[in-house]
Amino acid sequence: MVVFADSPNNPDFLRQMELLSKDPAALEERDVIVITDTIPNPPSDLRKKLRPRGFSLVILDKDLQPEIRKPLPWDVREITRAIDKFPSRLIEVLERNPAGR
């Protein structure tokens, strides 16, 4: 997951960091790595690839392809529900618990 903002003081960025800190275990369970980018110039490789405008939350799949882009902060519950619908996550859950097939 990449959280973009044009400044580390951006209110949406600060809110997103606060929301993520409330349930890190749920993110860890899904192997989520949080990358932040609050310096628009010079643009990072991720910023060049994903081209955010202002605040942006980008959730990537395990192949690093963007799956979801949001212009506003999301709480961990919303993020994990979205991740749990990814095809790669569904396969992962079935591999961990074959009885669930």
C-alpha cells in the first residue's frame, strides 16, 4: 500500500496514518507493507508510476499492480475488506485452510 501526499502535514495524510495505527495486526495478517511518499519533487519512481494528485491511497496486489485508488483516507476495516476480495488473497486463504473449499 502506498500513501501519497504533497506534504507530511497534509490533514488527509495525518488522518490516514492515524487510522492505520489503530489495527496494525490486521494489516500484518495480510502481509501489508505501508509505504509513504510525501515529497512530490523530485518525484519518486512510485510517484512516476502511480501518478497521484495530492493525497492518494493506492492499494497494490502482491504483484505490485494497483488495485484500488482512493482520494480520501480509509480505515483498516475498509482496507482489509477490499484486500480480502482480491483474487490472490482468496487463493491464499484457501491454501491456508483447504477445508474452506
